Amino acid sequence: MGFRRAAAFVVCVALAATISPPAAADPDPAAPPPDAAPAADGKVTSGETVSVHTPDGWFLTLGAMDEAQVPVPPLTTAVSSREYLANGTFTGTLAGPGDPQGLLEVGYEIGCGVDMSTSNGVTMAGSAGLTPSVGLSGPIGALPTTVVPVIGTPVNGVITVGLKPGIIIVVPVDKKEFKSARPWIMISNFHVKIDGCVGQSFIRSYATLTRRTDESDVVLSYVGVTTTV
């Protein structure tokens, strides 16, 4: 009987060792945790490259790459202030008869839903005072027999919010006169600040390429993707 119990015990131990799950592999210390969120680098997708053929045989293109608008905390605690750093490289190409020359301008367009910058903003006003008067006192149902002084303290208050429809501000960053076939401008950590804006604000890049000759000018414009700030 003792031998049978020992044999049964050995079989149970063998089965348990067979069906037990393998130990999990140690995690890779170089791998990021599964719930880690990517860092907010502020990168934005650039708009489509634009191009134009001119009547005098020129072909112009204009586009951008490596654009970013990185929000940064404003120096004030006002909810109507926003700040961010702008980056991007804007490149034009010119091909045609003669020597290329002209002007490349790069900047940003800022839109504000509600503008408070040129209004009175939020104004709180009030007044208080004393208003003396006299009253009559006496038994109910009888003629008044006493003159009683009465002082009133009226208080008036008003809150005025001066708001205007939204505005669009154009901020030129750089203008480059060129005499080459591939002019370009690079913007790195350009500080943009918005004040007096209530609600949402918007920003997008722009670039304008102007080809100049003795007899004509050609203007080609690029507009970036609009970003909500």
C-alpha cells in the first residue's frame, strides 16, 4: 500500500511539471514601456508644393518641409495669451530663359476667433451712495403724527465685455532678394506670441515667390496647413 501511494505521488508531480507554463522572458530594458506616449514635437504636415508655367517660358515651384509649431507656456497666466516656436524650410525653384532673380518672402498668418486686443476687454463698474428722505409715522388708521428721517443706500453694478469678431494677422518673418535658381529660407525656433485672443486661435505658414524681369513679374504663393492653437 505504501508503494502504491508513493508511485501515485510521483506521477502527480510529473504531470504538474509537464503542464506548468514556462517562465516569462525578462523584459528588454531598452524597450519603452507599452503605455508610453510619444513626445509632442509640434510637427505639422506641410502643404502641397505649388507650381506655375509662365507665358514667357518659365517654370516656378514653391514648397516647404520640416515644419513645426511647438506650443510653449506663456509668461503670463492670462487665458488670452498663447506662445509657440515656429520652424520650417521654404524652397523655390526657377527654370527658364535668362537669369532668375526676384524676391522670396516667408511668414505666418494668425487667426483669432474673438479679438479683445483693441477693445476695452472686461470692464467692471459700480456705484453706491446715500439718498436721504423723510417719512411719516403714526397709529394705523389714524393721521400720521411723527416725521421720521429715512436714508436709502442704492447700489448699482455692471459688467461689460468688449468683444469683436475675429481678425487675421500676417506676420512677415523674412524677405530674401535672390539671383539664383533655388532660393530658400530656413526658420528655426521663431517665437510667435498672441495676446488678446479669446477662444480658439489658428496659425499657418505662407511663402511668396516673385520672379522679376525687365518686362514682367510672376507671383507664386504657398499656404501651409492650418493648425489650431
